[in-house]
Amino acid sequence: MARKLEGPRQPLSQRRPKVAASKRSAVSRVGRKATSGPGPKATPKTKPIPKPKRASKAARRPSPDALMVYDQLLGLYPDAHCELDFATPFHLLVATILSAQCTDKRVNMVTPVLFSRYPTVESLARARQEDVEEIIKSTGFFRNKARSIIAMAGALVDRHAEQVPSTLAELVTLPGVGRKTANVILGNAFGVNEGVVVDTHVGRLAVRLGLTRETDPVKVEQEMMKLFPRDRWTMLAHLLIFHGRRVCEAKKPRCSECTLAAICPSAGIGS
């Protein structure tokens, strides 16, 4: 039987999808309900907002004036200084590299032995790594440190006629030398205030004293450089390190013995 011809078919992209009767009725019911007026709104289930913790007295204290902090610390430690023993910029550079994750006291026990064995830059540059490792083993990370100080000495021989450079740009190109180490050398061996040395003590006290909220050493240094005059940058680090080692310790600061307690926003955290 011949099929009845129909008119032109609608393109597929324009055809309306067939909707089942049950779905059409559901849609119409929803439509009627929506137009019949606003119904009661469903309240979504949410977790209760926790009550904010009450700020402690320390948190409510204003941050002390930066120069007041400096003056009080200078009164406490007028002889604050770099506690790494050194006779030359090269000695200080080696000692500073060794001091990473190690106490200055331990480094000061190791460096006399090291420099008696390798008295010149060239002799250290030519040293066998195994021999250097044995001498500095007690400072920790001794393999990396031995590699760094030998390579650093070699760079001084090759590029600087065995002399430690006195600029930040040149120092940070030496193996094992970053900005913090360069600041130590410039401030203590050459009397150049290029930046603020931010070690664990300086970073901790800067936050506790309300001088910054930053925890990244680079950002801490940037803020400290804005707060203090340039000619105080080197001494500032010594003062904070002295106080951090003697009073404001990491685990349990001795706030009851601290002369800065009256102006410190964190006073009482050690009690």
C-alpha cells in the first residue's frame, strides 16, 4: 500500500522533544503551583555559626612603637653582636653556612678545627669532601654543607681572587649563599646595612611584639626595613636574637621576667 505523502519535515535541530504524558502533567502542576502565589519558603539546613572566641587582653593591646622596642632592647643588650666567632669575612661566610639548623655554639667548636686544617680559601677549595664532612659532621646536614663551602671557596678562587665580595648581588651568586647569609656577611664583616637578618628568633619576636603579622622571612624583612632606620638594621637583628635566646624562647617565653612585658601585645603567653 502506498505511503501517504506528508509535508516537508522539520529539521532535527528544531523539533520539540516529545514529553511523556506523566511528565507534561507534572510540569503543568508545577506551573500552576508557581502561579498560585508564594508558598512557605523551605529553610535550608545549615551548621550553626560558632561563637567567636573572646579576644585575650594580649590580643586587644595595641602594637608597640617600633623605635620604643628597639631602644628598650638596646638598653638590655648594649653589647649585642654576632655570636659566630670569625677573624675574616671568609671565616664568617663559612661559619654562617654551617650555622643553618645548628647552634652558634656548636659552629664555634667546629670552625677552629676546620680552619687549622684549611687555613686559606684555596686550600678549602681543593679539599676532599669526605675530609670536610668528617670535621663538620656535628653541625648536621654535613654532606650538603661540605659541598657548599668547598664550592663557595672554589667560586672565590675562580671569580673573586679569593676575596669575599662586599655586595649583595655578588654574594648571592656564591654556592650556599642566600639573602639571609649575605645580610650577615655585609652587616657584620663589612658594616653595610643592606637588609635585616631574619632567622627563627627574629621572625618569632617580630610577630610576638606586634611588628608584623607576616611569617614568611622575606616579607618579615620587608616590613622591618620600613619600620626601622637603615643604620639600625644589623643591630636590630642582634637585639632580637639576643632576647629570643635569653628570654622570649620559642616553647615557653619567660614573660614574667621580660622588661618589654608592659608594651608587648603577647605578654602572658608564657604563663
